Amino acid sequence: MANKKSSGGSPRPALRLNFGDRRDQLLAIGLGILVKEPIHTLSLDEVAKKAGISRSLLFHYFPTKSDYFDAVLDVAAQRVLDNTAPPADAHPDAALRHIVGALFEQIDRRREFYLAFIFGQGALTLGGDRVATLRADLGGRVVDALELGERPGAVTTVHAWVAYVEDLALQWSSVPASDRGDTLAERVDHCIAALHSLIALQPGAR
């Protein structure tokens, strides 16, 4: 008679993947969990189980828990950047409108993910630098699109404006679509007008 399989909790043998593919798999699992919960609550045991490997083997790909968390956050930030990138040949005004509109849509579509990314570091000192870098990268795109690099204070102003746009999008997306007092296009118009007003206040703008 054939031996019965053990009913214990032994993990299934891991699918053999090369180093890069396994690392990408672990990051994808972490990103999938981040969509649902803050980064500081992410369990490495859960990640390893989903990947079909042991927790100790996970540390072969990421030396520490913080290294893994950092890498997941980097992927999350890059996803936002990829999803908000304007076409390379877009007119400056069209590029700006695309960036703002895409950021609103990204936050509206994946609000819990964005909240987990921005505010999910809890007691761990994770995420803050990446949030700042994400805003700087988004701001840098706007500065480049509008050719504001030579304007005194433009970079600082645009960076702060990105945080304003982000906060407006989070507020807007917290309300059911049927109850919103304005449309996406109106919000985008408001944000663009606010940016031009701020730039006009900078020294040397007139």
C-alpha cells in the first residue's frame, strides 16, 4: 500500500528559479501584500510560504528584513513613476496634465496601496526617504517638462506642490465617485493653476 503523504505543515518544495527570478518573485509577493497592508506588518514567514521557500532561504536574496522592506518600497515607488510617466514627445502643457491626471487616477485606483506606501512605516524608519525621492522624481519631471530648471526656487516649489497634489488626490479618492463635488478634469485644472500661481510668486518670475 502506498505511503500516505504527511498532513503536517511542511512547505512544498520550492520551484527552482535563478537568483534574479527568485528575487523578482519575492518582491512581487511583497508588493502584493503591500497593496493590502502597511509595510511594517508584512510577515517574512508569509512571504516565504507564498514563495514555497524557507524563511532562512529568503535571507539569501535579502540579507536583512530591512533590506527586503526597502526593496519592496523601491518597487512600489517605481510603479507609481511608471504609471504616471507622460509620453516622451508630449507638449509641456500636455505632459503636466498627464502627470497630474495619472497621479490622481493611480491614487484613486489603488488608494489603499498608496496609503500603505506613504503612511505605512509605523515604528520602523522605512519609507520616508522613498516618499521624498518619489516626490522629487515626480517634481523633476514637471520641472523638466516646463523647463523651470533655471528659475530660482522652482525645484523646491514644485516638490512642495507635488505633496499638495498628492494630498488632494487622497482626499478626493476617499469620497465615493457619486458624491464627489468636482470631476477629475476640474481637479487637474485646479492643480495646474495652483502650480502656475506658485511659480509666478517666485523671485524673478516677473
